[in-house]
Amino acid sequence: MTGSRPIESTAAGKNPAQLNERTHKLVLTGLMAALCYVAFTFLKIPVPTPGGGMVALHIGNAFCVLAALILGGWYGGIAGSLGMTIADLIDPVYVTSAPKTFVLKLCIGLISGFVAHRIARITEDHDHAYILRWTFLASAAGLGFNVIADPVAGYIYKTYLLGIPQDVSKIMATWAAGVTAFNAAVGTLVVVAVYSALRPVLKRSGQFFRL
């Protein structure tokens, strides 16, 4: 679906095309949130850390970025926040990380969406190499932010809110940084491959949003 066209306004000040597009985006946001949840809950590889902590190899964040590329930063961020936070809440190992997860996934979507749509304008007409380059950069920006923010936020959260000793929190943060960097590298490759494959399909099916 392309951007809305100006037609007769409704009483609420929104024309039917705008309302239909918003509804469509909300439905797809729910779908992407579900994919984030599934990717983290069922496709992760848990990695125990010294001190009794746990991190995981997963591609859940890639679906947050994909949602931002397809739907825009806010929708992508909300999809990642909801999907990954729900996954944390139902897992006793990760439940204490849920507030941190909500904020960080929202930021991933906003950053990726900003680079993709405000800087690169990837939903406009560009050649394939341009789309590949900016898809990579948008994903790298959002997931790169997470590589730094996740261990830092985790250290602060564990030390000052959960009361874990600083030396133990530092070890956990170091492990988290390494695993998060690996996840970001793999996730970026997944985003580039999947978005490149989906973009023409979305255009042909009339599901492409011009943001």
C-alpha cells in the first residue's frame, strides 16, 4: 500500500484511506511483534554467564529493524518493544530485564527508522545498490546502538536496581557486549537479505508504504 491520497475527509478529520493505512500498519505491527517474540522465545541459544546470569544468541532484534524499515520507526520500535518484552515477562530467567528491554527495543526501531526514512528515504525510487547500502546502514545504526546500550544499561540496572555486586555486574556486562555484538552482526545480515527479498513482493502486492 502506498501513501494515502487526499480524498473526502471524515468527521474525525481523517480520510478513509488514512484510516485504512493506519489500521493496516497496526495489524502489521502486531504481526512483527509476534515474530520478535517467536524469534527470541523459540529460536534463541541461551548462553550462561559467570555470576549466574544468562544471555542469548538470537535474531529477535532483526525483526524490530525490519518492522521499522517496512512501517516506520515508531511502529517498528513498538513491535520490538511489545514482542521482546512479552517474551521476557513470561520467562523467569529474563523477567527482571523486561523494563530495560522495552526501552532499548523502542530505541532500536526509532534509530533504524530515522536513518532509513528521514536520511535515506528508502521507500522512494532508488536503485538496488542504494537500497542495500542504506538498509545495511539503518540496521547497523539501530543494532549498533544496542551493542553499546544493552550492556551499559544492564550493568546499571543490575548494580543499582537489583543490588548485584559491581564486579559480578561487570563480568555479566562484558559477556552481554560480546553476545550482543554477535547478534547485531547476524541480525544486520538477516535484515538486508529479508528486506531486499520482501521489498519487491510488497510493491507487487500493494502492501508497500511510502514513508
